[in-house]
Amino acid sequence: MLDCSEVYPIAGARVQVKVVLITGGAKRVGAAICRRMHASGANLMLHYRASAGEARLLQAELNGVRADSVALIQADLLDIAKLPSLVDQTVQRFGRLDALVNNASSFFSTPMGEILPAQWEDLIGTNVRAPLFLSQAAAAALRKSQGAIVNITDIHGERPLRHYVVYSIAKAALTGLTRSLARELAPEVRVNAVAPGPILWPDDAEQFDEVSRQRIISHTPLKREGTPDDIARAVHFLLEDAPYVTGETINVDGGRHVAM
């Protein structure tokens, strides 16, 4: 017989609220992930680097829905020594950690012949090194909660983007990191990724002018742009509704990865 209390908690029963740490959560796709996870009942530690204003506004919005459910933490993810404190402060604030979403990312062009070491450090640092060391710092807490990690990769990790050499390398490495961590942290922790396609255009008018955007859309089978919430829904699925899924990357790109 089905124990209905597992599906519909009985009155007075204590329901454990999940706690999610989301990097780069103040705006764009990160903010959509925060809203989606918060709407599902999770408490959030919202990380930001420079977007303090956006972070505070989002915190106020979500805490207005459910008091004291969102906390903020500022950090430069390139400073590896500071990453364990993101996990420590999350656990101190909410008592546990159930999920980590590695969303924060640098994105800019690096054409061959013009690549600088500082650009390599930035792109590899935010897209690969920080997710690795933050996942390592979070591993013990996530094992304790039987939690999960979701990395935000990119279809260009599989299909490199012209003039974005280092970024494409970094996202390819993040896809590999996802698979590796899925083995390392199993069976207690699941690790997956979401690879967005044309969702929000970057602030790079030269590379993504209107003609370029329409060309990309025309080569996307669904013939339209996606939305940040499309990514947030996929993240929510992997964290909440995919208990037997690990080591996978879900392409949320309107089918573009099969048409490039």
C-alpha cells in the first residue's frame, strides 16, 4: 500500500526544506534558476561577484514571498582559497546543503593570435577551476544530504564557436568534469549538466549583431530563441525529478546541437 505521507505530507509533519547554492545567481539565467528553485520550496544561497544591486533586489523579491529564505554571498570565484567559505557559510546559515549549481561564467572572444594568459586564467578559472574546487568543497555536505550538482555548460563545448577558442575549451572541460565528478561522487551525489543554446544574447554587438542572431535562429530546428526559464526548468528537473540520472548533459537549445 502506498504511504501517502511520502507524497502528501500529513498535517504537522516536518518537511525538510532543501538548500541550494547557486553561483552567478543575481541576473540572467542564474536569476531564473533562483526563481524556479525558490518557487519549488528551496532556500537559496545566492552568490554574486559584482552584481550587488541585482542580487539585493532579487533577494528582497524572494524573501518577500517567503521570509529569510534567501541569503547572499559575494566572492570572486577566481580566488580558489575563498571557495570553501561559500559552502561553510551556506551550511552555517541554513544548516545543510542539498544542491550546488555552478552557473557563473565568463564569456568573451579570444581569436587565435590574440589570446592572452590573463584571458586563459579568467575563462578557465570561472568555467572549470571554480566548479571543480567548489564541488570539492561541497562534497562532504552533499554526501551527507544525498545531494546533487548541476553544471551549466554550453553546446559550444561540443561544437566550438569561432573566435571563442578558450571559452569553447573551457566548456568542453566542464562537460568532462561533469562526467568525472559523477563517478567520483557516486553513489551519494549525482552530477549532471545543462547545455544552453540561443537563450540570452551576450553583450557583444560585433559578434552577435541582428544578422548573426537571425542566422543562428534560422539554423535552430525550433526556429526561435529559448528563455532563461527553459534552462531553469531543466536544472529543476535534474535536482528534483531525476533520481536515477547522473553524468548526463541535457541540451536545451531548440535542437541546434543536431543541426550545426
